[in-house]
Amino acid sequence: MVRRVAAVAAGVVLFAEAFGVFMLLMTVGIVVENQSMSLDGLDPAMMSDGALGFGIFSAVFLAGCGLVLLFVGARDRAPARFARILLVVVAVVHGVLGALTVGLVGWEAFAVLMVVLALIVFTLVAYGPGGRPERPQAQQGAGGEQGEERPEEKESFLGEPGPKPAAS
């Protein structure tokens, strides 16, 4: 129950963060365009378009990760491999941004980013590689009894001797 709530909360927070990042970078682009700011002779229109493009990319990425987390929380299933990679990347980005935020913005923004990071990491850990927790099965195969384990067959590799022939 807690992991579902954490996944949904992280998804909602990432959607809000996607909106905030887009609005911030759109504002930066507009200010650069209106003030005719340039950095070492770069065209202000290109810088404005770059900020807007990065804002769109960041918003789509964060919203996509938020959507993955919402699906994970709604279905109570572990994310697939590609979705897990996306979540690891967004967690690393939040860690790096948190480290930069301490010096540039302050401890309050750092705390917010670390809470989001904690929600994402908790979701990744809670929905480990196994997905849902296994439920006890009534029977373990054809005619098997509960608690009885079947002997595992060992695979033979090249260069290893195979099974010994039965004596006749």
C-alpha cells in the first residue's frame, strides 16, 4: 500500500515539476529574446529557441517519468526495463540538481529535490526486479505437495562431462 502511494505521489510531483521547468525555461527564453542578451556574440533568437527547446524536452521527459510512476502505482507492478532506466536517469538528475541547488538557491529547494529523489528511489527499491510480491501457491506442479521441493537439473556446459551412463 505504501509503495503504491509513493509511486503515485512521485508521479504527481514529477508532473508538477515538468510544468514548472517548462514555465521557467520559457520565461528565460522570453527574457533573453526581449532584452537582446547575447553570450559572446551568439544570436539572442537562437539562445531563446534553445531555452524553449530544452524546456519542451525537459517537460516531456519529466512528464513521461511521471506517467511511468502513475502506471506503476495504479497497476502495482514493477516498471519494465526501459521504464526502470528512465526512472534511474531522473533520479540521478535530481541528485545532481540537488547538489547544485544548495549553493545556487538554498537549502529549502535542496530539501524539495531530495524528497522527490527519495520518492523515486523508494519506488525503484520497493518495486524491485521481482515486481509484485509472490503469493503462496496451492501446489507446486503436477502431483507435488506443499513445501516439497523438486530437485533442480544442472545444465552442462561445453567441456564439462555429461551425466554418467546407467550401469546395465
